[in-house]
Amino acid sequence: MRHAVYDTRYHLVWIPKYRKWILRGDVRESVEELFREIMVSLDIEVMEMEIAEEHVHLFISIPPKYSIGEVVRKMKSISAKEIFKRHPDVKKELWGGEFWSDGYFVRTVGDKVTSEVIEKYIRYHSHKETHPEQLELF
């Protein structure tokens, strides 16, 4: 991209199949490692990444040579194949043979949704995941 200047930032969220709480321990570490490797190979800049037990948040800058759908497809397909190789026991929990759900959420950064707002949201969410509040019944 020698002849292009760009600032394309996206907030992405997607979940494992059946919204299973499977992204923990070694599986979580593998997903994070794989995502970073994939993004380096695609020249994608990572501003924030959070892998919770049942979903992922990515705040990334994508070169304009890729569509957002293409990036999501590559991230999901490459990581799923590799996770099933590294962690064969995961297939037992995901009986349909797929690791990720089909859909995803994407938001671009604009006037009101700034980079700082998204980064703060992801950090807040990460804190809430590790320090959940006790629910009160009455």
C-alpha cells in the first residue's frame, strides 16, 4: 500500500458456535496467538483485542485492499481449522463441526464513536469479565 494513506478502523465482535463458553485457558491463548499471526500476515493493525469466554472484540485498522467481510472470513476460517487441530477435544463441545457462529458485528469509527470510546468500552468490558458483579435477586 505504498500509494495509499488510510485510516480505516473497525470494531468487530463475533461468537463461538452456540455461544459456548469455550474461549478459556489454552483455547483462548491459541485464539489470541492465531488472530495476531493472521493480522500480521494481512498488515492489520490491532488497537485493542479482548477474548472473553463466549465472544471476541477486535478494534483494528484494515488496509483498503481488503473488505471487512474478507478479513472476518479469513480470521474465522484459519483460526477454526487450527483450533480443531491443536485442541481436538473442542470438537466434542461443538457438536456441529463449526467453531465460530456465522454472523458478526462491525462498526466503523466516526464522529461520535471515536477510537477512545471503543478502546474504553473494550477495557471496561474486559474488567467486567474478570470482576463480575454479584446479582441481587430482591
